[in-house]
Amino acid sequence: MENVPGYIFLGIILILGIACAVRFLQDKCSPVKTVKATVVHKQTVEAFSKYSGTGKHTKYAVTFQAGQKKLSFYVSEFSYRGYKIKETGTLKYKGSRIIDFS
């Protein structure tokens, strides 16, 4: 009974490891998909980072409407600035990564 916190911690680490592995495999094994899409939303999110001087860093997300489906991706700050709301084009993506939007 003394080691319950250790088992809980180990369980959390195991679940996080499995989630990361699943995401990695999804990105690697997913086929490249190409769809007509429109940029419908852009968002910045402040996230904690022990590597940043302030302890925080900004993540950039872009959401596309492709038919009845909404697709959201994290992108670089540079890419984020290039996307315009209501911009329409062909979105090419693989798993959770954008390959191209033109």
C-alpha cells in the first residue's frame, strides 16, 4: 500500500507514452489526403514550456472546413501568419501535419 503513488505515476507515464506512440504512428502510417478546404478559424494558445525563458510559449492553430468536416492543425508562427480567414484552396495533409495549402 506504500507504493500506490508510485504506481499511479507509472500508470500516467505509461498512458502518455502510449498516446505519443499512437500519434507518431498515425502521422507516419496515414495516407496523404487532398481536399478542397476553407480557412475558418485561427487561434493562438499559450502553453507551458520549461525550455522557454518565461515558462510559456505560443502555439498556433489553424482550422479548415472541408465539406462537413473541420480539420485543425498546429502550425509554425510563419505559416500561421500566411493563412487568411475565408481563404479557399486545396489542403494536402498527412495525419496531424499539413503538407501544403494552395
